[in-house]
Amino acid sequence: MGGFSPVRGQQSRPSEYQVKAVYLFNFSRFVGWPSQAASEPLGPFAICVLGKDPFGAVLDATLAGENIGGKSVVARRVAQAQEATNCRVVFISSSEEGRLKEILGVLDKASVLTVSDIPRFSQHGGMIEFVLQGDRVRFEVNLASTAEAGLTLSSELLKVAVAVRRSAQPGG
Amino acid sequence: MPAAGQQSLSRKLTRMSILVSATALLLACAAFVAYDLATFRQAIVRNLSVQAQLLGSNSVAALVFNDPESATNTLAALRAAPNVVSACVYSANGLPFAEYVRTKEVSPAPRAELGEGEEERHWFRRDEVMLVHRVVFQGKRTGFIYLESDLQTLGERLKRYVMISIFVLLGSSMAAVAVSTALRKTIVKPIEDLAAVARSISQERNYSVRAVAQGAPAELSVLVEAFNEMLVQIEQRDREVREARDGLEHRVELRTAELAAANKELEAFSYSVSHDLRVPLRSIDGFSLALMEDYGDKLGEEARGHFERIRAATRRMGLLIDDMLELARVSRAEMQRGRVDLSGMARSVEAELRKADPGRRVECVIAEGVEAEGDARLLRVVIDNLLQNAWKYTSKHASARIEFGQMSLNGSRAYFVKDDGAGFDPAYAGKLFGAFQRLHGAVEFPGTGVGLATAQRIIHRHGGRIWAEAEVEKGATFYFTF
């Protein structure tokens, strides 16, 4: 079971990136990809990390044995945005903050869910941005970006999002 | 009239129909209510299950992204479901994640558990039902939903059913009364008619009426027909009895008249015979005496003896005729009733007897103040005959005792004449009072055998009875009553 254990106190808390790894997988379960895109990339359901990998072995451990829509889920590390177009989910590492505009420009054309913890990621056209509230990991959603990419987000997901942007606010 | 505590047939029938319909309805209502409540319970559980499924799918994201506030908001929607007492979302490891309580005093279970392979479970506790539902999202066990609901709606439903049942029961009972009143006529009316006929017959003794069987059920028709048949038979029997009685009365009258005529004839005959016999008898006696006086010295000793015997025989015959005339007289004489002093009579008879036979040693005990109601002349004959009888039949004893008195016998008064003379064999007591019947020879005790017959005739004419008790050589007692 890949669920998060809401144990308060006592047990040792999971680390920030353990939580984020689980969330990356869970986002996939609440997102719908266009059917054309779903049928095109044959092979496993890839969750990619672009740039310097903050997860390490945690992500692989989290995704091991999981599958979505009958496809087994695998973790990949990519260095270039171009390589990430075949991925379903791309986590953009904070190491790529400087190249963010360029990366998003590349990925906009592919049906890829972009996630990052770069501050104001969603304001820059990123789809899901991790934010920390105290020690709790939350997220913001840019619905305009996902709609543009042809991705559908479950209303359930939006319900638990800290903020949902509905109009494109490039720049900002 | 029916006895107290007995119920009329129609009342019984009415009660029976009410009872039958009420029982049937009660059973039907109970079965229906039980079935409906069972189904309703199932429906409540089904509703709860649906609610749990909805809550589950609405809480998936909250569970997955660790957002208890969102789950709490989802649960808050239960305010619209007033029967839900408390609800709780548990994470996959069974610990509470978000909860909802309708009122402060309730709190959900601290842990949710389901068996392996079990997706949902419910149980009842007093007036509540609990349900645990496993939240599964895309094949993954994500958490649990716990719901606790009261069964108030069930209780309200039950109350409503009971009310409805009572109304239906009352209504149907009234309907049963109405229907049975209508039906009663076909059963009770013929029976009441029959009872009325029977009562009128027993009161008026009129057996010619008939009960009517029209419109009665088959069994009652049979009863009425049998009743009528019985009446016919009674009537016929009555007629026969009446005819027999009339015939008998007629025959008795006829015989009585014949008997009276024969008796009268006989009395007239015996009177005339007795009377007419005297004349030739006097001639025989007179001429015998004349012959004795005129030619006595010319006749031999033997011839004179024969004449003496002729004269004795004529005297005896004269006595016989006197007695027969007496018997006829007491039968025909007019009765003149009055108070009679029997003691005085007995004393005067005793004096006469002593005078006629002064040599006898007889002790006479005569009770004082013995009285009777009757004809003095006739009763004198009775006392005379009985005392003479006693005097005569004690004559063979050197000394004798004769007693006259009265006694109480079976509540009525009896008179008696008692002696200690020759007595008689009780076997012949029946012949004692017949005319010319004698138990002793004329040589032993002279007499005609008419005296007791005369006494009996007189006693019978007074409506009384006479009888005797005796033993040979130990005396006899004659009793008589009026």
C-alpha cells in the first residue's frame, strides 16, 4: 500500500522527499491524459526527474511494484527537457530553476504533468507546485496549464489543493 | 327464560365473528409489520452503505494527500442526514483521520477494523446500527468510513404501523358486527321462532301449532321438521288417551248403573223373601204348639220330642229372618248423623248382657268419653253386635275380660273391642265379615253369621273400615274406624 500513514507524533515522521515521492505517484492517479497520448508511448508509465535528483533511492522504492492503468510505473532521470516528452509526469528539480521557462516551453507541447517545488512554479505556467505549510507538504494547481496540455484533473484533487489557478498568468 | 349468565345465541355469534376477524387481522398485521420492519432495517443498512461509499470516494484525495480538513468538510455534509449519529474516516492502518459527531456526547470508535477480504460490515446495538466500509481507490485500500445511525425512523415507522393496525382492527370489528348482525337473521331468527313456538306450546298446551322452517339453514330445517313431527305424534297420543278415558268412563258408568240396579233388586228380593217367609213359619210354629197342647198326652214320648225339635228349628229360622231383615234395614235406612256417646252405648249393652246371663264371671273394661260422629241407631247395632260377639265367644272360659276403647292409628282414630275368648285362625279373617259365614259350629257357639256382616255394612256406610286380629284360644280384637 502506497498510502501515507497519518500517524501523529510517536512514529518517526517520513522525510519531505518521501512524502513528495508518494505525492508524485498519487497525482498520476487523479490525472487523465488525452487518449492519443496514452496510446502513443508504449512501454511503462514513466515518472521522470529532470535535473539534480533530490529523491535518491526513495522514488524508486516508492514506485516499485506500482502500476497505473495496467502499466507498471518506473522512475527515470533525465537531463534535458527534450528527453522528458515521453514521460507522463516530470518533476523539475530546483537545480533547473534558471532554465524553467525554456523547459516549460518544450514540455507545453507534450501531454506531460509538470511538478516542481521551485517557488512560484505554478505562476510561471507549471502545473503542480509543492508548497510547505509548516512541516506539511501541500500543493497548488494551475488549471489553465493542465487544460492547455489536454490533461484533466479530478475535482477530488482540486479539493485538497491549497490554491487552484484557473487563468493563465504568464510571467508574474 | 335463559338463566343468568347464559348468553343469547346471537350475542355469541357476533362475538365469534369479531374474534375470528380480529385474530385473522392481528396475525396478518403482525406478519406484515414484522416483514416490513425487517425489510426496512435492510433498507436502512443499504442506505448507510450507499452513504459510506459516497463519503469514501469523496474522501479518497483527502486521505491520499493527507488533508484531514477536507475530509472533515466532506463529513460535515452529514448534517443533512439527521439519523447519522457519528461518522469517522480512518486511514488505511485503521487510525482516525477525520470525524463527525451530531452531538457532543457521542464519539466514534477509536479504531476501524475489517477482516481480510471483507469490504463492509454492519452490526446492531440496541437502537443503533453501525457500519464500517473499506475505501478502495484504484484497487488500493485507502482507508475506512465508519457510520453510526440511530433507528429512530424504524421506531417511528413501528409506531405508525401500530396506530394503523389499531384503526384497522377497530374498523374491521365494527364491520364484523354489522355483517354478523345481517347474517344473524338467517341462523338466529329460525331458532328464536322455534323457541317461541316451543314456549307457547309448553305454556298453552296447544299441540296443534307448527314451527315454520322457511329460510332456515339445512340443519335447522331438519330440527324444525323433527319438532313438528313430534308435535303430530303428541297430538295423536293425546287423542288416543282421551278416547280411551272417555270409553272407560262410559263403561264404568254403565257397570255402576247395572250394579246399583242388581243390588236394589237383591235387597228388595231378600226383604220380601224374609218378610213373606215369616207367615208360613208362624203357621208351622202355631199349629205345632196347638198339636202339642191338644194332643200332647195322646202322643208318645218320641213324637213329643220331634215336635220340640220342629219348634226349635222354626225359632232358629225366625231369628235368621230377623237378622236378614236387620241387614236389609241397615243397608236401606236413611242416615241421621250426630254426635254419639259410644261409651254410654257400650255400658248399656253390657248391662243387658249381664241381665240375660247373670251367672257369667266377665270383667268389662269400658273407656270413658269415647265419642264418634254418625247415626246413633246404626252405631248401637255395631256396638251391640261386637260386644255380644265377645260375650258369646268367651262363654267357654270360666272367667273372661272384655275391653272397649279407642286408640290412635297412623294419625287417625280407631275404636276396638277386645276379648280373651276362643279367637279364630287368622287365615280365615277374610271370611269373617261375609253374611252367613261362620268359623265355629252352631252347636259350639249359636248364631246366624249375619251379625258381623251387618256391622261391616254399617261401618262402610259411615265411610270407615273394620277388621280383626286373632289367635286360636287367645282372644280376638275387632278394630273399626270412621
